[in-house]
Amino acid sequence: MIVRLSAALFVFLAFTLTPANADDAAERYVQIILDEAEPALAAATQEERLAGIAALVYTHVDMRRTAMFTLGQYARRITNAQKDAFLPLFREYATLVYQDALSEYSGQALVVTGSVDRSARDIIVISKVKGAEPGDRFADLVVQWRVYRNRDGVMKIVDAGAADIWLAIEQRSQFTSIIANNGGGEQGMDALLRELRNRVKNG
Amino acid sequence: MRILRCALVLACFGILPAAAQLTDLGDPMSVSEALKTTDTTQLADTPDPWEGFNRKMFALNNMFDDLILVPAAKGYRAVTHKKQRKGIRNLLANARTPVILANDILQGEFGRAGETAGRFVINTTIGFGGMGDPAERMGIEQHSEDFGQTLAVWGADSGPFIVFPFFGPSTVRDGFGAAVDTAIDPVFWVRGNPAQYTRFARTTTTIVTSREPLIEPLEEIKDNSLDYYASFRSFYLQSRKREINNGRTDYSDLPDIGEFEEFDDLE
């Protein structure tokens, strides 16, 4: 009886008290990206820095999945033509956003400090600025990377956040608001495409 | 510059909630005229059923910000040194201790209540009335609490997002919480002209000192947003969630991003 209870207790504890799972593969994946980003962030000129960040974004960000996420409930309502127009525009827009966001860390190096599994395929990898001293502006800052593993096991970045403020969630708030406020559906999506074209054109 | 930079700046200054509540800036006209009128109640992930009203208040606050707050914040920056501004921010934060302490206790965060009380004693004495922050150097970090957060910890739902004229973005719960915080602040209960002047001076200084470090970050978000109102709303709600969790991030309530399996086939 005691043995059985102990076994049950062990199983219970194993399933309930395990700390938020870490995903070593996702952590390694993000660290490789951050190592690749280091020379880009240390680039002497802004042009080099932006080009370096853009190259990383093109390689490691799952633009299609992120783009569809930012459309919220409208993702499945747009026409194929609108989707074809939206995806390249979003790619350019998101690259601009990442360039702006990551330029903040010019001359810095980021290091992975842990990860949390939302599911086996949806992992949050946590990083910090390497060598930030207490009192430093980067000292308490946590930069988060949302990694999604597709059904073939390929990992890509789908969102990035700092201090729990996420880029794609903020983009979704804007995009869905623009679509809804312009009649929703196809008409609203056309308005979003116009706004994105203007934004991308202005750089 | 986008939201990451703003988060970074705000997180570094540790003034996000106060700033978010005290400042509200924006130009919702950047999208189109149509944005002003249409309701977006259907947005399940954005509790903003009063968007039409909120956008009008947002525009009003933005005008107030452009005309009064930003010039005041720039003037304040021009006549003060960075260290002086830090000292003034410390002083104001120290003066808010009773409210933070009460909310620490109401939330059952007795460890943090001890930190709040400890910081107050240390900073008020060897920190020259709170201008300095020796407590932080001793490893007792500053944190903020308010009654809106307390209500959230007690399980109260945020209710809809609302933009108050002149007070900026909030939620129904947090707006009620702000009123309670005002009422439980000991300064509120002191009568007489000197107390009234003190209250006025403290409120004014808090608004200007909160706005000052946000001049560039908010300007950049405003310039780069497709819809500044929606961007600001998302920013406020996300950062507020972090405040309520006392920085202990809960990733389980992030929206699902992997639901578009059919798009895998297109890769």
C-alpha cells in the first residue's frame, strides 16, 4: 500500500512540480542567432548594421506565420490576392521593425539565459545583455524570443519582446484595428495594405 | 523607433505605469478619417468596446500633450541636470511609499512590503529625504504597486480599456484603483492651503518628470505607427499585465501563434 502510494505520489510530483520546462535545442538555436547578430550589432556604420540585421531577419524569422498571426481573426477571411500582396509587404515592414528594435542593442551582445515551453512546439527563449552591470540601463532588461517549431521540427523565430512587450502582438493590435475600422473584411484589408505600402515606402 | 526601444527605456526608468497613466499622446488621424467612428467591439482580443469615445479622448489628450506637457517636459530637461532629475524622481517615488506599502499588504506580498518599508526608512534618512536611493545600492530594489494591481491580484477582471480625459489610458478596474490610491494617500487627508499647494506641486511635478524620459520614445512610436492609438493601447495593456504580475512573467496567456498549420504547406 505504502509502495503504491509512494509511486502515485512520485508520478504526481513528476507531472505537477516540474519547473517550467526548458528547451535546450531552442536555446541553442537562439544563441546561434545571437552570436551571428553580434558582429552585425557591432558594425561600424548604420548601413552595415541594418543590412546585417535584415539578413538575420530574412533567415530566421518565420514571416508567413507571423504575418498571419498579426491579422488575427481576419487571417482566414482575406482573398488570395490580398494574401499575396500582404506577405511581401509584411516582410519588409517587419524587417524595418526588427532593424529599429535591434539597433537599440548596437555594440552589445545578448546571451541566452533560459527558456520556457508553452508547448513542445512553442517555446519562449529568454536572453539578457551580456555583462550588464547593476545600475546599467540594460541590467534588468529581459529580451524574449518566441520560437516556433513547425511540424517538420524546423525552428524559427515568430516574435520578439522586451520586458514582456511583444512586437507581433502590438502589430496585431494595429492591423486588426485598421481592418475593423475600415469596414472589416476585404475593404479593411485593402486599407491595411495601403497603410503598409506607405510605411514601407517611407522606410 | 518601435516598441522594444520604448519598453527598454521605460523599463530602465521604472516609471512605466505612472507614465502610462499620466501621459497619453497620439494622433489617430494617421490611418484614415474612418478610424474615428467605427466601433471594433468584435475584436475579441482587444477589450475596447468604447473605442469611438476613447479615440476622441486620445486625440484631446494628444493635443494637451503637444501644447502643454511636451514643452513643459523639454523645459524641465533644459534647466535640470540628469542627476537632479533622478533625485526628483526618487523623491516622488519615496513620497508614494504609503500607497505602495498599503497595496503590498493588501496583496499579501509581505516580503515586498518589508522591502518597501525598508527602502522608505533608508532613503528618507541616509538618502536625504528620498533624493538619493542608497537602498537600491544595498540591493533593495524599487517596485511599484497600486490598487488596480491589488484588484487584479484579488481576481477582478480589468474591464474595458478606457482613455480618461487628461489622465490617459486605463481600464475600468485601474481607473477605480487610481481613485482609491488617491484616497488612501495620507496627503489627501491633510487640510489647509499648504497641503493643497503640496498636493498640486507633487501632482504637477510627477506628470512633468514622468513625461520627460518619454519624449523621444513616444515621439518615435507616434511617427512609426500605422495606428498610434492601437499601438499605444497594446503597449499599455501588455505593460500593465507585467506590472500586475510583478515581473513574474506568465507565458501561458500569450495568444496562440501556431494555429496556422495550413501555412506550413506553403513553405
